[in-house]
Amino acid sequence: QVQLVESGGGLVQAGGSLRLSCRASGNFFGTNTMAWYRQTPGKQRELVASMSSGGITNYLESVKGRFTISRDNAKNTVYLQMNSLEPDDTAVYYCNLRFMATDYWGQGTQVTVSS
């Protein structure tokens, strides 16, 4: 069983920064992808950023240049550094691990950006 535990959400003013962390535990090994998604009420969950175990990254167009995903494979932890936050970034952010075609999700952490 795989478990993901997120931390780092909160309330910040527009232009500010936050760093999200997600630690994975359990039985997974080898090639995998860790990612951050976000969701607001009434909308589909969208991919914000992903990073494979080999270091390949992918970003939502609207966060490019502002958000940076990184991971520490030794700690099974993925991070999302969010800079220049905007009110439209307000959402619940979910950590995701994809391993052997199975998705695992964290419980979500609220990020609120005030204008």
C-alpha cells in the first residue's frame, strides 16, 4: 500500500510564495512519476506539474516560470515551490504518485491566495 502525506498549504497574499511537500511511503520502486494537481469547486482536477523518477518535468502553461517541481528520491518526497502566486492559483492541491499504471493520491492541502 502506498500513502502520500502533504504539507505546506496555507493563506498567502498575491505575489507571495509557498512550498508544498509530499512524502510517499509504502511499496513502490523503480520508474514512477510524482505530480501535483489542483482542483477548485465545480472544476475538474488539473495537472499543475509532474516529474518522473528520471527527472523529466511537465508544467501547466499558466504556472511556467512561477512554479518549480523537484523531488528527493532518497526521501521519496516531491516538492512544489510556488512563487508569484496569483488569486487564480487558489485551489486544493493534491499530490499524486503514478506507479505501474496505478494512481495514488494524497489528502489534499488548501492554498488560498488573497488579492
